Amino acid sequence: MADPDIDFADVQGTILRGYRVDLARHFVLGISDPAGVRTLLAALVDGSGGLPAVTTALRVEPKPPCFLNVSFSCAGLAALGLSADQLKTFDPAFQRGAASPVTADSIGDTGSSAPQYWLGGLGDGAQVHMLLSVWVTESRQVLDAVSAKLRAAWAGSLRELYVQDATALPDNKVHFDYRDSIAQPNVKGAPDSKRMAPDDQEVVATGEFLLGYANQSNGVYSVTPAQLSTNSSYAAFRILEQDVAAFNAMLQQYAASTGLDPELVAAKFCGRWRNGNPLELAPEAQGPVLPDEQLNNFHYVTTDIATDDTLGLKCPIGSHIRRNNPRDAKVNGTDAAHHRIVRRAMPYGPAYDAAKPDNIPRGLIGYFINANVANQFEFLTSQWNNQAEFVKAATGPGGSADGNAVYNISGQDIFSGVNDPVSSFTFAGKGAKGSGNTVINGFGRTIVTRGSVYCFFPSISGLRYLAGLG
Ligand code: HEM
């Protein structure tokens, strides 16, 4: 059965559209007065009372000065009036929440990343109810003016638990100096993206990102009440602090021990050079930035001997982008298309200057969006990022004498793995059973979790329904 067209006016914008802005402010909020919050929601849906309207997936030209989206934790939906029976129909991971010990253990929020160390009391999931994010195209003044209006509107109804601004770095870089925001899933029926690097990967079913549509397994994720089901979505909101000095030191240390150039070590960890070029297309040297139409247009496994990289000789099987989207490589369980996520994150904190070292917190903050937290975000973090055993045995065109994929990955993801106290990363070389490989270990975690919320983005009609409760 063909999917119905998506009603973009009923979908919160950030789910299907990248806003491509330079500034954001994320408010993590607790509900003190549910009636006051319902009144606020009604105003935000309509954009009345001088407040900006919740941004939808409809493209508006010219670009508006500000974008706004709103989501709720399970405790937040309960505070607004959903019954325990209704909440039982939601994604079990969402019900459990990001701060639950079960979640933390499963996805690697342990040790220094444990909820007890999170900012703003976010580790106490029961008091975290609502997230409101504002993105602006122009200036901090606009952001401050919008924030002032919002704060006046929610005074007495919402408690600000934690507020964090995000600021884009030049060339869409993240704090480890890699270019980001290149790869996103092609979602069936989503608005065309002018800026997304095109590729010929499988178009992913709408139901992987929106409730109420067929997903990759031909099922439909839904919740009760029906008003909250179609066009809603879930996300993991993450605050991930990056230790740039430690990461740079790690590059130098392992460049020295392997004899590789530090920039090549950086590229092997990520799967892309710091300028964004993928190792699959630029295996030897980073070279000039490839045109947009090439940047994401590559495969790991092909039938062409010249381009096949089943063994990870060009792009390591354990690199960040290959773990998070193995594309056509053979993996245990279902294929890559069943576990895609939309990433809407931006750097926070000032750029690190190695000439003037400091301890100012900096990292990446934002949403990892999906229709099933357990099967998408949690699957990626708990399995593909934190295990090496998900890769299926496979030999390249040269046969087993050249090696087998299962021997060419070890340890956990450099960026989102636990990596402490045991860490390992494999630079694959030709040779049977990993005999040509170089393996490094002994590195710690350079990214720690400083906060996390599993949240539900209601559709616009769902927000209207919540506003009318009680
Ligand atoms: C501070 C933490 C992180 C940093 C610095 C980081 C950095 C990067 C970079 C530089 C890229 C390549 C740019 C691109 O392909 O668009 C990338 C891609 C990606 N990352 Fe991360 N990342 C982080 C956390 C995560 C987490 C927690 C997840 C998932 C749970 C994740 C999932 C992905 C995915 C799915 C891709 C695209 C892969 C593809 O389709 O080829 N990342 N990341």
C-alpha cells in the first residue's frame, strides 16, 4: 500500500528539515503549573500573544528569523495529563527514559558519563519534563529577544533546569575539527533538501522517523491517544562534552606508534578526513573538498574490485561513520536501513585554541531523531558503537588470503564508545585472519555525556490536543 503524503504543516520542522542556522538555545524545563503550560502550548501552536509559532516542516521563503520546536519526556506527558495506560503505549525506551540505570548501562553512559554527573540535575529524570529549542538565522539579539518573550510567557509555569546555547563553527566543523552535517537519511516523502549531499542509498521508510506511517519492517509505530500518533516522533537529546586537547594528544601518540600521519589517523577514526572527504573516495590523502554531489555518494561493498572495501582497508570497519551506517556491508541482524537516525546537533562552547589551552566546556548538543528509540538510537549506541561483533564474516574480491571483515574491527567507536578501561582500534591491512592489521589500544574516552533526555515531538495537532487537556 502506498504511503499517504506527509502533511508537512502537521510535522515539527526539525524532524524532516535541517534549519542550517548558526545559533541555537536549548531550554530543559520542569513543569510547575500544567494549566499554564497548556496555555503556553496553545499560544505556541498558533504563534499568538507575540510568541513565535512552532516551526513545521513546510518550507517558508524567505527564511524566518527564528525556528522553534518543543518536545516532552514521559514524565512531562504525565504532568500534562496523559494517563498511565496511555503512556504504556509509548516506546518502552522512552518510558524508561535516558537517566534510567538500564538505559545508561545499555548505551554506555557509565563512569564519567553516568547520569549522576549530568548538568542541571538532568540525571534525575523525574524532574525533566519538556525541551524547547530555538534556532535563529541572524543574531544573538534575536535569540535573546525571543528568549525574553518566552520566559515572560512561561513564568510561574515552567522551571528552567538547564539552558545551553549552541554556536556553529566555521565550515560546519565540530570541535575535533571535522566537517559535519554531510550525511543524513533520505526519508521517503520528506521535503526536498537543497543542501543535503545526495547519495544512492536506499530511501528510508517514512515510518522510521514519523509515527503513523509504514516503517522498514512494514509495521507502523503508533501510540494512544490517536491525536498524538500520526506525524509525531521521538529523539534522544544529548549533551556530549569533547576534550579537544586529549583527542589531539591521542592522534599524535598513535601517529607516532603506527608511523601514520596524524591526519590519516584522524581520518581512519572518523571515516572522513577533517575536510569531510570520505576515505572511500580519497583513501590516500585528503585532497581538495569534493563537490557536494560526491561527498556522500559511496559504498563500502561493491562488486567492482577497484572500489570494493569489504575489508576496511580504505575506511576502517570500526570508523565512526561506518559503525553508524554500515551502508551495504553485511551486519548481523537487519541491514543499515533499519537503524538510521536524523542528526540535528551543533557545537557548543568556543573553538579550542591549542596556543591558549583552556578548560572551558565544549562539545556537541542536539537531537538524534527516530520513530523507535530502542531500534534506532539505542541500537546504534549499544550495539554498533559499543561492540565489534556485529560484523558478518565476509571476504573481499581477493578471497580469504587478503583477510576477512570479522578480524578487521575491534573495540568500540572512538567518538561514542565507552573505551575505558579497555579500548582498541584496528587499522586493517591485507592478510589472512588479521595478520596484516595494526591494532592500537590504551586510549580513554575523549567524549563524555553531560546530559541526555529521551523526548517525544508531538505533531502540531498533537500539541493542540495536549493544549486542550485538563
Ligand atoms: C560528540 C560526539 C560526536 C561527534 C564529534 C561526531 C562526529 C561526526 C562526524 C564528523 C561525522 C561525519 C560527517 C557526516 O557524515 O555528516 C559523523 C557522522 C555520523 N554520526 Fe557522529 N558524532 C558524534 C556523535 C554521534 C552519536 C552519539 C551518534 C549516534 C548514536 C552519531 C551518529 C552518526 C551518524 C549516523 C553519522 C552519519 C553516518 C553516515 O551516514 O555515513 N554520531 N559524526
